[in-house]
Amino acid sequence: MAWRDRVYFTPFNVNYVSQAANTKLNAFLNWESPDEHWNGSLFVKNLTNKTTVGNSLVSWVGVGFPINGYLEDPRTYGLRLGYKF
């Protein structure tokens, strides 16, 4: 679990260019073979599939001051396998 307070993306601390406080949950299940050669992991990131803003900014006046930015990754899950030589 990771908690983050409100994040402002400009030095002016305005709410429309910020991300409200939020909590994200990640889950991992790790495994390693007894001989320590094989290992694996099942994972889920952003378990609650919460939409959060990663960054934003107010653009140029010539295009009407739109707010641009990007969203952080949605729920992501997978399997990771490895082998140590």
C-alpha cells in the first residue's frame, strides 16, 4: 500500500493542476525453487484500478490554456519467471 498526499504540478499550487490525495494497492506473490535457480512472481499493480494523474500543466495562451498531462497506469497484472545461472 502506498499513500500520497495532494501533489501540485505547478509552483502556484492551484487545485485544477494537481492530483488529490490517494492510496494505491499492489500485491505480489513471490516463489523461489529450493535449489535457488528458478524464481517467479505473480503481481497486480493498482489493484483498485484507481485513476490518478501522473503530471499536468497548463499550455500556451495561443491555444486557449488547455490542461495537458498524462494518467498513471491502470490495473496491471502479470507473471514474471526467472532463472539464475
